[in-house]
Amino acid sequence: MILFSPMLQAPPLNSIKTRSRLQKPGFSPTPPQGALFHVEKQIEIDGVEMVVLENGVPYLTERGLARMCGIDRKVLNRLAINWKEEQSKPRGKQISDLLLQSNYAEDSLYLKSDHNGIES
């Protein structure tokens, strides 16, 4: 599971890799419903796990974001999975406000991905 992190920004649109992919006919930064993002590169630095998706977008994994936030991964997992209910609670409202400030208004807090043939 890859979670959105407002601290990470997408690569600049003028980068060669991003520009070439965005210019391809039919390219969409979001795969069709039910499709998985494919992890192109995954690394861990100081215990923070992060990935670069096939479309060039960097993301923190659930484990990496939990470590950066100083919370247990399971807490973050429950929050993400139950987002529809959690966003109406005080903590969820604060998180939702921060996400909106970062121009994130998706219904879900995570993207399903494929890494080495395993869905996560």
C-alpha cells in the first residue's frame, strides 16, 4: 500500500522522464480503476521506505509514512482503510484539511501497487 504524503511532491513536469510520459497519447497519471501502479524503484533510507512509481511519482510506503509521522504502521493502516468514516472525526478532519491544502481531494488515501509481482 502506498499512501499519499503531502510532504512529497511529484517530479517537475519539465523532467525528461515525466515530460515524455505525459506526452504519450493515452497517458494518465492514474491507472484505470482496478489497475495497479507498478513500483519502478524502492529504497529505504534511515528506516524510511519510499518508492518511485512507473509514472515517475515518488511516494512513501505505509511503513515509511508511519515512521516519519512517529506512529505505528497499524494505526495508519486503519486510518487509510476506514477513511470514509475517519474523515468525519476530529483527527480525520485535520488530516483532510491538510490534504486539501496540498490539492489532494481523492476518495482514498492510498494507491494499490504491484512490486515484484505482489499486490500491496
